[in-house]
Amino acid sequence: MFWGISPAVDLYEEYVKAFKIKDEPLPEEQEGACGDGASPSGSLNILICGGGDPRHIIKTLAKRYTYKTRPKLNIYVLDGCAEIAARSMLLLGVALEPPESFSLVYKAHLFMDIYGNSLMRPSSHHYVAAKGRTLLKMVTDEAELQRLAPMLSLEGLKYKERDGLEMSFSFWQPQPLHKYNIAAYWEQRSRALLGSRYDHRNGAFDWDLSMTLKSREGQQICSQEYRYWRESGVAFVFPEYEQCKPNKTFAAGLVRNGRTYLHRGYVGDIQTGPFCGFGLRSSEERMHNSVHGDNDYRATDVTERNLLELFHELQTQTVYEHDSTRSRRYGSVQLLMTPLLTHNECDAEGQASYDRPWIKVPDVTVHFVSPMEMVQLKQGAARWTNTFDIVFVAFNYFSFLSKEFFQSLHPRALLLLETKLMTVERKDNVQSYETKAKELMKQAGLKSVINYQAINGKHMLLKYKRTEATDPDEDEDKDEGDDAEAEAEAESGSNNEPEEVHEMQLTELV
């Protein structure tokens, strides 16, 4: 997976809401005091398992300025392979690119191009290559890492994963032997998935969208953009752009083979799409308007608007006011899609360099850790006991949750579990997964943040919390306030297994 199937969330906001913490600045003599961890005034440890992209990190950092109390954040990113970590570093670098590099709109479109398009604009292709060279210096030179992005920490990666990062950044370079024919890989995956239905694929695409995703909080996705993505792998399209360069950040399983690389082609999602992270909901209700089922705005336009807001807040630490003329109403317009052009690799001479220091985010450290730490967490490694205040787990990492895993939660912690709601799996499979997840949380002694039994809603995230036994109010967490919160959310939408087996499991999660 190269993107998540749940919206970006402000993880600190979820923590504050779950434990009803008042956002009040502490007296100076108490600043930075961690106490027993019950207060967010000291530091919070956040674990993101299988996020696939840095959407939660970006939103958490962007909204950080809105709080009076700002604890130090230690964010641990755990993904299935080095290529996903390299891609997350690139996307985080785009989000924190200083304003001197390019405009806010250009930054948003660049992010969308890298994030969700199998074929990119030439300008995006050049940026990936140039930024890849800068990231390569950061991975191999600690002084360069501290100069450009001191918020990043790679100490949790093994030499094998660091080599994987180096291979990814090198493969992104426009060299003639670094071939990545993603158009052919995409077609092969589609043919294998659809089988005899491939000749009638437009009908299959419409069925998946209209009968499945639109009934599961995907109303904002327009049929034209979804069909075009299912056909070509290009999700975010604007009429003035032409996509022709392969998005090499989608390459996984890279292995050096002489002067070139072997890889596994494209092994990501080809059914849901990259629309869930930023394109399903917006703070502007007008962008959700539809007439007879035709949206005024596409998920692409909502994604653009949300990214403009987040990137503005990262740069200026001020409230964003959206220019309504900026968003174009392409929802019901049948765009004339330009043909996908052929491309030629070119050398790196003459490309711009993007080696300016990232936007500074005080008191935040993003730790990239080895995928094998998931095995250690599943087995209850002592070094992680009572560590994490906030944990996000992707739906395809559910099999790694165990009784021992929950020992890594702080006595007062919040766990967010992604559901299968935004997949195209059968309804009974989605419900069965959710039932198993709730039963597992109950067995682990976690309590739901909202009362899931009060309503029969649809949830892209299940929110559970671990509370201290001494808290006298936790037996009353199913009060009217929780029911109201549940209704609001509904409206908006074995330990001894050998290491090789676990490594194979992690590889399959890509």
C-alpha cells in the first residue's frame, strides 16, 4: 500500500478529545514536566504502523499551532519496506519544503502528482530525481541530515533498511538503465484482477464505485476520475497538465543488479485509490454539494483544497482562508483527457537542486524504525513496554496485534485502528473484520472512545483507549457526551514464529 484508506487525522487532537484534556497553558514552573504521563504537557510518543504515507504526520504538525499546550512529539513510523519509508520521507519533504522553493499551489499539485499518479508531469519527475539526491546525502551523512532536516531520526533503521533507502533514491535518478514501465505493470495487475471481465472493465469500475465506495463514505469520488484512475493509474488530473513520466516512487522490492535494478513492478492498491487521505471531506460544506448525484467538486479538487490549507498552516502558523475561485468545479464536467505520452529518460544535468533546510517544526522528532520492530512489538519486547501514548494501526497490520502488543501502550493511551470500510470487499467481510477488532480490543481491556453500540454507523477508524485503573471516571465513558460524539462521527463519516516468516509477512503488506 502506498497510501492509506482513511482520512488524515490530527493525532494530538484525537488524544485530547479522547481523554477530555483542557487545552490550557501550564504555569512556567511546570512547563515540560511529564508527571505520570496523564497530562500532554511533557512529551507524547506516537506510533504509526503501516500508515503507508505521512498524511497523519502532516496534519498533526499543521494543526499544532492551534493549541496552547504543545507537548514534544516523538513520532515513530513503521512501514513494511524501505521503499515506502523512502517515499514517506519524500512526501514529508514536499510538505516541509520552504516557501522560497515554489508557490503554495505548485507545492500542492506536486504533492498530488507524487502521491497518487502512476505517471507524473516532467517537472514533478525532475523534482523527485533532484530531491532523491538530497535525501541520499541525508541518509549517508549525519551532518547533512542535521543541517537540512534535524527533525528526522534514522537511528532505528538497520543497515539493511538504510541500503534500501539508498537504492530507492538512486533508482529515482533519470538514468537510461533505470527503467520502470508502470503502464505495463498497471495493465497486468488489472487483467489479473478482472480476468474475463477485463473487456467490460468500465462496467466493473462503475460497479465498484457506485455500489460499494459511494455507499461507504466515498460520495465525493466522481465516476470520471475513478474510472480514469482504474484504467491508467493517474488519479489527480487537471486540464492544463500532461502526465508522461513514470512515478518511480511506486517501485518496491528493489535489488541492485549490476548497473540496473530488479523490482516487483507495481504491488500497490488498484481498487480504492488515493482519494481517502485528503479528498473525502473538507471544512467547507459547499465543496460537498451535488445535484442528482453529480458532485460540484471532484475528490481531486477537495484534495487540492485540503493540501493548500495544511501547507499554508505549516508555512505561516496562521489560519487558512480559502479563495473560492481557486477550486474549479469539474465534478460534473466531462474533461477531455489528454493521451498518455511516451517518455524518454534524460540525465540529471541542468536539474534544479532542492537542498534548502526544511521548515522548522520545534519539539517534533520523526523516527523511522525497522519493519522488524513490528515482530518485536507483537512479541512484547521489553524495551517498548508502556511507551506509546498514541498508536495508529492500518487495517492490513491487524494480524500483528496480539495480547503482548498492547503492553507497549502507555497506561493512558489512545489506539486508532483503520477499518476495511473503504475497500471494495464484500460487506460481510468488512463487518466481520470490525467485529473481530472490537472483540480484540475488549479482550485487551481497552474501552471505546465513543459508544459504538448506540448507533449503527460507518467507521473508517475505530478509536479505543487504555485508561489507568485509578481513574474513577472511566466506568462512565458511555455517557451522553460520548453518544453525541458517536452520532456526530456517524454523520461525517503466534510469538515464536521464525523471523523469516515475519519478514515475508511484512513484505506482503506493501
